[in-house]
Amino acid sequence: MKTALVFGGTRFFGVNLVNALIKQGVKVTIATRGETPDDFGDKVERLMVDRFNDKSVNEAVEGRNWDVVFDQLCFSSEDAKITVAALTGKIKRYIFTSTMSVYPFKAGMKEEDFNPYTYELKMVRREDVDYQEGKRQAEAYFFQKASFPVVAVRIPIVMGEEDYTKRLLHYVTSIKEGKEVYLPNPEAKMCFIHQKEAGDFLAWTATQDFTGPINACATGEITMQKLMEEIAKQTGKEVKIVTDQEMESPYGLKTSWSITNEKAQKLGYPFTKLNDWLPQLLLNLQQKES
């Protein structure tokens, strides 16, 4: 891989992806609307593109070729259709950032538990479906319609200091301020991935030759009870969990929900262990809010 086009790449783990590619010596082009500043300097080329407008994408990639394309900005089959049409004949490999949300709410989901090759394809816009169905339809379009090789990287909730969704920070702040935390099932387990590992894994995927869906997550799961206790430990506060008083709770699952990373491990990717980096991340977040 010598050249790469990244749709997105200026927020959260997209930044980690671009940095990983630069470290590999890849000539990187980032395609965005130009609304989010970046710190890449002259290490990347920039294209002004409206990812969700077919004319804009077509004009931006006209006469261009890349070895690999990374798509951080695809949320429906209509979105997928735009880049398949624009990039056919121009690329060697397409890496789509998908999600654990394509699976039902169960533990230990494997790649075969959602099959995009046989899933009923419907042309939908991201505005007309929920996040889960939008990503399912995007995968279905790529794997049923694209003529170039495609990989769909299915990731769980991403954790990191630069998480603009502030989901983990919600709990850190609540516990630090002595507020109650709502968890409908404190024993529900989840898996996660660190933003750096998400970026590194995407970059690694482009150097491999497999295609199809693949899960990516740190090794290990954690119950929500244990996660809250760890936050309390790092903040020096007591956690107050309630189960019968509904309030904002980004990780408020009623049942365990996780994926297995066995397939990627067998292909040679050395995942981190959740317990190795989670305490330090929680400490960093609580210090950041001080």
C-alpha cells in the first residue's frame, strides 16, 4: 500500500488511523468538508468533498487512483452507492468502518452472526433508518454490489481521551460529582476498543489480503458494575447505582452485548487487553475534568 484515501479522518479515531498510515509511509489524502481543523500539516493531501453528494464525490476523485480507501463516513446503502459508483476502477481495496451494532444484543457475536451477502438489500438514506439498519444496509450494498475487494471492520463503542460523544466521560463526571448512575442491569457485560487501537487496526487491515466482515475489539469484557467501580476508584468517589430510575445512561444495557475478536487474532493481529489500558484512561479522563 503506497497511497490511501480517507473519507473523514479529522475526528476521534479517524485521526489515529491517519497517523498510523503516515507512520507506515503511506501517501494519505483526506476527504472532508474542511470544517474540522487537523494537525497533519503537509503530511497529507486534502480534498474538499461532500461525502453524501454523488456529484461532489465524482468530481473529487475524477482522474485519481488509490491503493486503498478508508470510509469513516458511510451510514446507509445510498451512501455506499455513491462511492461504489465513483471509485470503481480507481482503487484496489475498500475498508469500511462498520459497527458492532449490526448484531443483535447478545454476547460473543461472531462475524457469521450477521451475513451482509444475503441480507435483503434496500436502498435507504441515513435519515430514514436507525443507525443499526443503516450500517446493515451499507454492508449489504458493498458486499452485494461492489466489484472491488471490501472489508467491513465491525467495532464496538470506542473509548479514548478524544471521544467527542463523551459517553464514558458522562459516567466519570457523574460519579465525580456524586450523582446517581442509572444501569438497568449492572451485570451486563460489554467489550470496547481504544481509539488508538481502532486506528491501528484499520491501517493494519489495509496491509492484509482478506475480505469480508471482521470484528475488532480489545480482548476482555467488563460488567457495567465493575466499570463504575473502577471509575469510582480512579476518582476517589463512591458510586451510586440505581436500577429503577431511568435517566441518561449511554451504556445502559439490559443484557450483555459483545463481539469476539478470534478471527482477527487468527489472522495475526495482536489485540490489547481491556484491563491493561482502561484504568489509565479513566484516570486521564478524571484529571482532564479537574
